[in-house]
Amino acid sequence: MNTSTKRHLRKLTTAVVSLALAAALAACGSKATAPNQGQIVDPPKAQSSQQEGTEQAKRTTYPLKVQDATGKEFVFEKAPERIASTSPSETEILFALGLGSKIVGVSDYCDYPAEAATKPKLGSITKPNEEALIGAGADLVLTGVSMKAPTVDKLRELKINLYQVQPKTMDDVLANIERMGEIFDRQEEARKLVEQMKADRQSVVDAVKSVKPEQRKKVFIEFSPCYTVGSGEFLSELIETAGGINVYASEKGYVKLSEEKVIAANPQVILYPKNLIDDKSKKTLDQIIRERSGWDQLEAVKGNKLAGIDKDTTSRPGPRITEGLKEIAKGIYPELVN
């Protein structure tokens, strides 16, 4: 065989191998992915028919550098193994991401899911027990909106690795879940949860989309005796997303209600936490509302449009917040939301 013939055969062999490789990649739906981008990178291998064309679960690449809501920077060399939470919302997120076995302590108010109640207790959500926190030996402690800056600073001075979230909107909640998925290398679980929550939110939006702007109902919510919420908080956003108008939207944040202002606003619907008993009067909140002077003339009271809602799903900015959204929407438009 002469030199020219050998050269021709080498070129032909190379072309055939290249075409075969290209065909194999196309058949598996593969695409080029740079390494170290938070994805598993494996050589091509045989897959079942169910796996063909699906993306591999996204994985976190460490070290991972992030900031919490206070601006503090964290660098994670690996996924934290021992986790504590002083916030019911964050505890629910951890369990929803399948991290229950890694939780070494929770607040006294963390009661969902049921397994949370079996975890060691760390005290209140505003000022947890410092000795219990230190004793838990957590790699990372999560806290939420209830803990004020002085307490956060003090715990950090005690060398407690405290990560705080401060969600103000539903999108903030979704972003927090995605970030937790990234920190704890549970990105696939976080993605699925966020997708479901977005679908749940959209189902409510679709259910009330037929309500014209001039038909939107005026809503007053009393989430705790004598306290309501203005704009800039996720609870007010839930009312607006559900097609209602928050009569306290002109004020900011969580505020003590004015009975006269509510009378002047004359809400068509009043929302309150069902089964909540006032410590002082020992009455249910809806009883208190109905007995207030002048409130019997409110359109909501006269029309018996007081709706009890679940206090946890509507007040905890965690994975069940879209359940709370649906409860609120049912309370405002029961004829539209199933």
C-alpha cells in the first residue's frame, strides 16, 4: 500500500469516527457544558429510555461565596452538615429540601412538619437561648424576619455562624429557597419546589383574573389582635395577588390598627386567623371584631364576610406561602377559588 493510499484511509477513518460521535451526541440530547459550573460532568454512557433527553441534576460547586440579607459574606467550602434554625419558615424550607436529618435544633415555635417538633429546642424566634445555640454545634444557623439587628450582632459576636433572610415579597421567598438549595447542594429539590409554588401562585392569579378593577373587593386583615399590615410586606402582597385591595396599603409595614380608620375604609371582607384566642379576653378574634363599637355597620360584618384563614401558611414566608395565598383568595372570592 503506497503512502498516498495510507493517508487517504487515515482521513476516511477520522471522518467516520467524527460522524459517529456527532450522531451519538445528537441522539442522547447532549450539549457541551463547561466543568465547574455547578453541573455533573460525565462521559457519554448508556441511558434508559426514561433518562434520554433529560438534564442531569444541577450540583453546587464549592467553595461557594454568598451574602445574606444583612450583607454578611459567607464562604462555604462544602455543604453544611449540622444546621439549626430559629425561624419556622426556614425550618419548613429545610425539611422541604430533604434536610431534616441534618437539623440539630429549632425554635420553640417550629412545629411543621411534625418531625420539627421532635428536634432540640433553641428558644424563641426573637431572642434564642444562647447556650442552647452554642451547644447545638451547628455549622450554620438560619434566622428570619423576626430577629432584630442587635440580637443578630450579639449572636455573631459569640461566634455563631448566623445567616439571616428578610423576605418582603413572594419572589423573595422563592429566591431564598433557591439560595438554600445552592448552599446545601439541594438545587434540584429547590427547583422542583419553586416550580410548584409558581404554578400554585399562577392558579390563583388565573382564578381571579375575571375580576375587573372596579369590582375588586376592599379587604382588611387583622393577623393578630389589634394589628394589621400595610404595603411593603408579603402579607399585603398576598391580598393584592388574590385580587383584593388592602385598605391599609397607604401605611408601611406591620402597624397597630385604628378602629376609626377601618370604619372609614368600610372593608367588604375581613380576614383573621381562625381559631386564634386573645390572651386577655379569651375570645376568638372574630368575636372581638364583631363586638367593636361601630363595626357592626361595616359592609363585611353586615354581610357576614369575615373569613378565617390559617395563621401559619399566611404568616410564614416559606414553602407553604402559596397555600396561604389560596386561603386568602378563597376568603375574598369564594365563588372563584376552589
